[in-house]
Amino acid sequence: MTRSPPPHRHPHIHPDPPAPPAEKRPWYSVLGPGLVTGAADDDPGGIGTYSQVGAQFGFTLPWPLLFSFPLMTAIQAVCAQIGAATGKGIASNLKAHYPRRLLHLMVLLLVVANVVNLGADLGAMGAALGLLVPLPQLAMIVLFGLFSVALEVLVSYDRYAGILKWATLSLFSYFAVVALVDVDWPAALYGTVVPSLVFDSDHVTALVAILGTTISPYLFFWQAAQEVEEQGRRHIKPLCISHRTAGAELRRIRTDTLVGMAFSNLTAIVIVIATAATLHVQGITQINSAVEAATALRPLAGEWAFVLFAVGIVSTGLLAVPVLAGSVAYAVAETFDWNEGLSRRPQEAKAFYAVIAIATLAGVAMNFFGINPMHALYWSAVLNGLLAPPLMIVTMLIARNRAAMKSMTIGPLLTIGGWISTAVMTGVAILFFAV
């Protein structure tokens, strides 16, 4: 299968075409990297974390997901603007403007956290499919891993981007689950909009895990890199060079990111409410995986809720696994100045695609060594929560750095939102060590 040509990253290759009028575009054309990034955030590991929160704490902890929405939106919009303005990913900008040791530490922690996430997601996908069809779990995990690698390597970027966009519809399965269960809506809505602050170890660890799952470093790398890919696909220059298209592109980024993060956080709230309304009220307060949540739902919420929950695990995994592996590949390739990008043919970016394959297969291998991937995932979410603050600080510095962004540094509103998001994540990380 042929692939699209590699993205044109240098301004002298293509003249800048006039931007098509926004009003003549289909409404859904503005949805892309932000929508996919938000949906990928609700991966099987995230579903497991939200299910555990709902089972353990009932309706008392949906509120962090509502209050994290503007924080997540702000920092993801900053990352998207960095990619669109500079034509480079986060790691490339880190390498160009900050100490190499900082870059290497950030990328190393990202690789470790993502491989653990990949292992947990693939394991959950295999187990979830095993609930529906009688096939060997390890064999299904291997097949899911190979399929995800093949999808990224063999499918053209234009088609691949479309597949990812349509795959986000799989998250609607969890809205159907909530429709099938008996929810105490006054309690659920109260717990969503009114913060319940308890400063014991369990609540603080859960809060760090929630924020580490929703505001994850791999999403920063992925969305910035996808904005660069989009420029190549549409043959436009970085916005710091092409001022003519900047206004329309920034409006597209804002809308795309806002919709994507809203979809992501609303889905997470729905999962917490569904498991709180079923598992918690029945005294089931310990869930070790998303699959356990699906199994526990069967006698409490019925066969359809069980099937929808299990199918959602598989389908969201098929969306998230390529994003996790791809974000590792972008970060590593940018660190070592390798040819990179899903728009490139495999023979043009061998090392980039090799990293995708190695990261995915390392996740597959986790499931062969008796490691409890969900326990590891919960703590990887905590690791993400602790890794996020320093990376967010550096990201905000890049976004305000005229040497990197030229005239496209982020504006006052996004600056305030980004720094508030960074301060909140830093405060939660400090609280984790203090409690």
C-alpha cells in the first residue's frame, strides 16, 4: 500500500497556499489531532483507573475530571500551538533550547511510562476480547500488538488519520452503559460539581492517578507532533513563517482541542458514575482492571452493559496503542535527529518505525512475565502525574520563548491557563509526597 509523501518541513519547498475560508469547510474538518488525543486519553488503562475510582469512592470523586477539563484543554492547546508554530515537536524544541540532560530525562521517563501503559492496554484488550470469544488471551495480545504496528507502518497517513478520527466514536459505548444502569443522578451530579476534599493517602493517590491519567505527558508529545504531520499533509508552513494562515489555524486548534478534551473528560466522568452506581453501591470497592469492572457489571447491570463495556475496552485500545507507541517514537527520533513522521515511508524513517515496533512489542512482552499490568499502570499514572509538572514548566517556557516561537508566542489567556494548569499539577505532586 502506498503512503503519502513525507511532510515538507522547510519553507522553500512549497509556496504557502491561501487558506480556504473557514465557513466553506465541513464542520468536522476542524477536528483532528485534538479529538484523537482526547479520545486516546481514555485508553483501557485509563478506563481501569476511572473504574477503580468509581468502585472505591462512589460518587465523591468525579469532580477532579470536571475541574481538570480547562487545565487539560489549556496545556494541550499550548502543545498544539508549539507544534503548529515551530513545525517541530516538543522534544525537538527541548533539544534546541534547553539542557540535553533535561531532554534525556524527560524522554526516558516517557518511554518507561508508555511501555507500561502499552503492556496494560494490550493485556486489557486481550482479556476483554476473551470475555466475548473463547480465544487464548496471550495469542490475542500478540495479534493486537502486531495489528497496531502494521496499522502505523503500512497505512498511508491520510487514511490512518481518518481511521483514528472515526475510532473515537467507540467511546460512545460508555454513554450507552450509563443509560442501561440505575444511577442516583442527584448524588452523581453533586459529586461532579462539588469538590470533596479528603487528605488521606488513598484519596491523594487517587487524585494524582486521575490527573496523571488525564493530563499525561505522552499526550503533549503526540498532539504537537500531529500538528506537524498535519502541516505536511496539507502542505502548509509553520505558523511562525506563514502568518497568512495563522489566524485560521489557531482557531482550528482551539476548536479541535476544546472538543477533544471535552469528549475525553465527559467520557471519564461517565465511567466513574457507571461503576459508582453499580459496583460501589454493591460493596465492590476493589477493581484491579477494566476487565474486572466489565465482569462485575454483568450481574449488576445486565448483559448489554457488560458487552458494551468490554467492546469499549478493545476499541479504545485500538485507538490508544498506536498513540502511545507513536508518541515514544516521535520523542526518541527528535532526540537523536532521526527522520520521523507517520507521513514518511518505512524505508525513509527506519529507526522511527523501529521504535514504534519495539515499544509495542515490549508492551506485549510484559504480559508474558507475570507482571500485574494494572497495578503497574496505576503507579505509572502516578508517575505521569509526577513527571507532568517539570515537563509542563518547560513546555510553557518554550511557548513563551521568542527564539523558538518567533512572533507566535502564546497569548495572555493561554499563558494564564497553562501556568494555572502547571501550578495545580505541581501542587498535587507536592501533596502526594507530603501525605
